[in-house]
Amino acid sequence: MTTSLPEFRAPNALERFFNRSLGILIGLGLGPRRMRLLEVRGRKSGRIFKTPVDLLDLGGKLYLVAPRGRTQWVRNAEAAGEVALKRGSRRVSYRLRAIPEVERPEILKAYLDGFRSEVQRYFSVAAGSPVEAFRAVAGSYPAFELVKS
């Protein structure tokens, strides 16, 4: 298993189109119930950026995981310290708590097991693997606990 994953795995043109389309549907309140439209202020422009995300509910806590690595939304969220999640007309603001690398394996396993069909291609660990298998790659996948503002 490799631990030298790229810092960011960029979407191709088809994935960008799909994400844009899915974001519109989620913004209208349609699409998979576990998904939200993440809204975050740009760290340089100050503009609001939106992207669809899978929301992990684990042990009564909500988590965001970045399967593509340190994406722009991750960098913006780290700089802002907060995000909003929207579905239809409902928007909820959250503060972020970055999950330390040593705490990520359990969250990454739950995320991959729960969203296997959408994100397996971004993980070098197979869905269903034991938690220990995620320790070597935990540094490649930013994760945040969402705390209501």
C-alpha cells in the first residue's frame, strides 16, 4: 500500500460537470438525502464557493471528509474556520474542528464503507478493510467535525 498519495486529485471535465449538476439539484432540495451543498468563503477572493459533499453521521456527530485530498474547499474551509451546508431552502452554519491524523482512521473507514460507490477510486485502501489499514493513508485525507455555530 502506498502512502505517497498526491496532495490533491483534481476532477476531470466529466466529474466537474456532474458535480455542478448535482450541486444544482441539492440546492433545490433534490438528490441523495445524505448529500449537502457545502458553501465556503474563498480565502483570496472572499467569494462564496459551492460544492456537493457527502455528510457522514457517525456516533451522533457530523463529519466532512475530503476524498480528493487538500482541495480548494478544504483550504478555504481551513482559512474561514466555518462552512454552511445547504439542502433546498435550509442552510445551517457550522464551525470546523480539524480531526487530528491519529483520530482519522475510524472516520475514514466509516466514510469509505458508507460512500463506497462514489469515493473508492480515491482511496488506496479497499472498502471493508480494517481500521488499521487506514492508518498509513490518514494524512492524505483531511477530515473535519462539524460543530453548529
